[in-house]
Amino acid sequence: MPQMLSTDPELHRMPTEEDLGRLQFTTLLYYLHCTNPDNGLVRDKTELDAPASIAACGMALATIPVIVERGIVIRKFAAKIARKRLEFLLGCPQGPEPDASGYKGFFYHFLDVETGRRVWQCELSTIDSAFLFAGALTVATYFDGETADEVEIRQLATALYERADWNWACDHGLTLTHGWRPESGFIPYRWRGYDEGLLLYILGLGSPTHPLPPEAYSAYTESYEWRNIYGRELLYSGPLFTHQLSHMWIDFHGIRDEFMRDHDSDYFRNSRHATYVQQEYAIRNPMNFAGYGEHCWGFTASDGPGWFKKTIGGVEREYFDYIARGAPFGPDDGTVSPWVVVASLPFAPEIVIPTVRAFAKMHLGMTRLYGFKPSFNQTYAMEDSDTGWWVSPYHFGIDQGPVVLMIENYRTGLLWNIVRRCKPIVTGLRRAGFAGGWL
């Protein structure tokens, strides 16, 4: 049964600049604390001895304009941080050898935090490399001065982005593959249908050296699923993060590709609908998980209690570890992620703000180091937990960036304004058929 909507005026109070600033700052500290000062590599998570995540390195780069504009690090020193990170990454070994850092300009998903070389026989990841390239292009556009460091940032970022061979990554097809391994070749999965791959294609189309053909974007969009869910017409993708990550950089307000023109919408409006769908799913709570409701939702790729089944209150529940949870079609095991709610702030502040205020009362670390714990599960009781239920013991580098960047886009539009001046991304949007609005 749908719950009665809350009338608590405190939950619906707009956040002050101080509220948002505090949450943004505590979240941002991850990239200052969990970065190797020798090379700028950023740990994947706070677990001891975790390797570096190439996507977290890209998000850390993208937050550098925020730390300058918010007075956390002076521009001169922030430029040195960006230059050092780019310099190290550009110098990392590229080649078919299994212990290189990448191949054909792309990077492995996880790297040794000291050496920058591949760990765990992980995949060469096109999407994680895309987040790195987007972060590199962000600092290249932002640092537009004539000091030696700022000039070098532009040179290094351009070289890093332009050496990626996007056509190789298609493996003789029109769509981009998820990645490659030296031991077995290309991963059999491709980026098709709506998801965070939107950014991937825009970057590939914008490359001045190895651009994707425009047909690649058409092949990506041809398997889109337009659905009516809870009375809302939208382009479907289950996990909420897929509706956010491309938007950290690109302001999709009013700009439309052919698909969105045909459906009289845009990707920003679509993300707003997706945010409401997530809340509505939690209100309906079809699987009767503890806690779900108007102010407790947010289903995305996240850490979870683990891979097992357990009978609770006479109901057998199946739990997952790290998996892409989604709404309304799952998978779902009762795990909620506060960070992904915050990252929807620009799309639907009127439902995000009360939810964040409710999370703030749940002892999930909002005002403590690194901000909100990334996920929790109230259905899975734990006696030794401060809350009485499962809470993720770690913070993840790729969860911190969306919080910092989307709070900033909500407050000032900073990242969106920078990227509007980024030639490769603007070129990629136009080649994908986007027009209107700020374009």
C-alpha cells in the first residue's frame, strides 16, 4: 500500500549554503585523503591496501575546479595536483603486455596504487577510461591560464585523450565493447541501450584523432526502451547512477538528439522522471523491505550485505554484494544508497532534499569524514552495528564524485559551464545529432 506523504516541515526546509557546503566538503576529502601523493592515483575504496580506480582518478580531476572555487586549495597548487596526476598517467606503460597500465590509449579498471600497473587480471575498461578522459578534459578547459603548469595541463590532458583508439575498442562492430583482456581478447558485452555509456559515445565522437563514426551513436540508441512506469513516460534504465554520471559533466537541459526530439523530451527531464520512479517504487515497496518509503529510496550500483539467502520473519530473502540494483524491476535486496539520492539534486530537489534530511537523522555519517556511508540495508539486522542493521564499512571513490559534482552543479552550474567550453565534448554532442538549448 502506498504510504501517506510526509508533512514534516523540517524535512522539506530548503538546505542552506552551509548545509550543502559541509556535505560537499566532507565528501570531497576522500580525494585529498585517499590519493597517493607520489603519483596522484586514487584508491578505489577505503579498505586497507585497495588498488587505485581509474574512474576515481577521473572524478578526482573533475573535482579540482570545485576545490579551487570553494577556496579549499589555491589555484596555483591545485594546478600542480592536476599536472602531476596527468603526467604520471600519460607516462604509465601502454601495450599488450598483461602487466601494463593500459592499451590503445585506454586504461585497466584497477591499477596498483604505487606503480600504476594492472592488478587482479582486471579488464581494460572503456567506461572507466571515459571517466578519466572527462576529468582530464575538465581540468584542461578550466586551467586556461599561461603559467607553465596550466599550459602543461592542457598539453597532457589533450595527449591522454587523443591517443585513445575508439575504433579499435569497437572490435569490428558499430558499438563500443565494454573492454578487453590480454589473456582472452574483447569482452563479449557492448554498450547498447541507455545507460552511463552516453558519455562514452560523446567522447568517442568528439575525438580529433580516432573518432567514432556517427553510425556508432545510432547503433547505441537503437535498443533504447521507452516505457510508461507509474504514469511517467521515460527512457528506461534501472540503476539511478546511469541517469546521473554523464550529467556530472554535460548539461542536457534543452539539448536533444534525434531520439529525444521524437519523444519531446531531453535527458535532463528523463533523469528527473527516473528519480521520481525510484521514490515511487520505494513508496509502493512491493517486496516489503524495512524502511522503504517517501524518504528512503535510492537504488543503484552499490556494496551490499553479501551473496547469500536468509529467512527473515518467515520470508526467504536473497542478498547481494556489489551489484547494480535498480527500480522498479530490480535487482533489489533492501539496500539503499544515500549518495545516489544526493546526486539527483539538480533533477528533483523537492524530493531529494527531504530524503537527504531523513538520511541525516539515521546516523549514516553525513557530517563525518567522507560524508554519507554509501549504502545500508535495514532489512538485514546486525547486532554489532551502531544502527542495528547492515551499513557498508567502506567508502568508494566513484560514489564521492557524483555527490561533489552534482551538489556543485545544483549550487552554481560550475562543471556544466566549464564543459560548455570543452571543444571535444561539444563536437561529440553535435556529431551525435544534439541541437538546441545552449548548443
